[in-house]
Amino acid sequence: MSEETISLEESTTKAFEKLRENMPSIGFINRKKRIKGYIQISEIAQYMISNEEMTNEGALLILSVMMRKCSDFQKAAMMTALSLNTIGKNILSPIGLTFVLEVRKNLNLPSTHHSDKETLKPTEENEQV
């Protein structure tokens, strides 16, 4: 196994542990606490991306693993995905928005006002070419 692979695994594991340890209490069927918890975790993930502790792809992988391994995060992400149409546009961090839009796609939920931003990206890239 190469040194780079070990380093990538270690950094991913550390990032996962950091996010899992910072998962706040979501209460018992408390919509506001669940959404607030998701926002806090996604902001930490965005901060870690900004500080180059992980990449966007690594963050999406870690959030996906957290969906399976951390029931509080799963509940928070699901509540956020289900309530996305009631959440303002600039509330979620970019990585948090990307992940929750993927959750919505997996649940076959209709698009929201947040999806507009995602659909603009490919056209912007095409205009630059």
C-alpha cells in the first residue's frame, strides 16, 4: 500500500471522526433542532474543505457514510431534505446544499428553489468554453 493511500485514508477517517464528534443533539422529533444540526455539520464540513483538510468529493463521501453510520445525522439530513422548500437560499453551505439535493434526488422529491443554482452550473461552464 502506498504512503499516499494511507495518508488519504487517515485524513478521511480523521474528518469523519471530527464531524461525528461535532454532531449536536437533534431532540425527539424536533424539526428545528434537526435542521440546525444538519446546518452545523455542513458548515464544519465546508470549513474543512476551505482549510484543505478534505476535498469536495471526500466531504460528500464522508456525509454519505455518516448517513449510514450516524442515526442523528441521518435524521437531520432527511428532515432538511424534506423541508428544503421552507429553508432560505443562502442558509446552507455549498457542500451541505449539494448533499441535501442528492438526498432529495434519491427520495424522488420535486425540485425546489435551491435546485435553480445547481442547474445553472452546467450552462455557465458551457458559456466559458
